[in-house]
Amino acid sequence: MDVIHKIGRRKNAVARVYIAKGKGKITINKREFENYFTTGTLQYKVLQPLNLTDNLKSFDITVNVHGGGTTGQAEAIRLAISRAMCELNAEHRLVLKPEGLLTRDPRMLERKKFGQKKARKKFQFSKR
């Protein structure tokens, strides 16, 4: 098995995931997994596709992620890992699809419009 490369996106975060056979070591931006995502919720999100497919200790995962915040980055990594698991074994798709892990969340930041303070917020209106 060669290295599998997949991309996941969420909001403004882009994650590039490289998966190879190994002992379950996860490296994100050249840092340890536990040091990069300190909260249990974000760690659970990243490990969710591996737990569902019983591959927690089977692969070494290297991730390059940039943009967005921590939650967006965690969900981008989750999508990329899910896509890689489907490429490894087509039967994993039957497990991951009902959980919604293969769906790209299209919600993005709305652009700011001219003549307004933000995307929807207007400048204060003065009648007199």
C-alpha cells in the first residue's frame, strides 16, 4: 500500500491528509495530535472515522492544515480521513455515509457588502 493523499475542507480550513500503514501515530502540522487539538471534543471529531471503521491503530496519519479556526480544521481533517478510508475499502462507505462523514458542509462566510458594516449588518440609520 502506498501513501494515500486526500483533501478535506470546511469553512475556510483546508486539510491535506497522508495515510500510510503504521502504528496509529497522528501528526498535524509537525505537532503531536494531542498537542494540536487539546479538547476532547475536537479529538473525538478527528478520530471518529477511524473509530467507526476500526482502524485506530492501523495507520500513521500526517496532516497539513491551514485556514479557519480549530473546529473548522478538525472537521476538515475528519472529512479527509473519511474519504481516505473509503478509498482503502469500499465497504467503509456503508458505515461512514449514514453518519454524515462523507458530506462536504457547504456553509461558508458570507462576503461583506459595500455601504454596509458587515455582510448583513447596516450602518446606524439616523432619521434626523
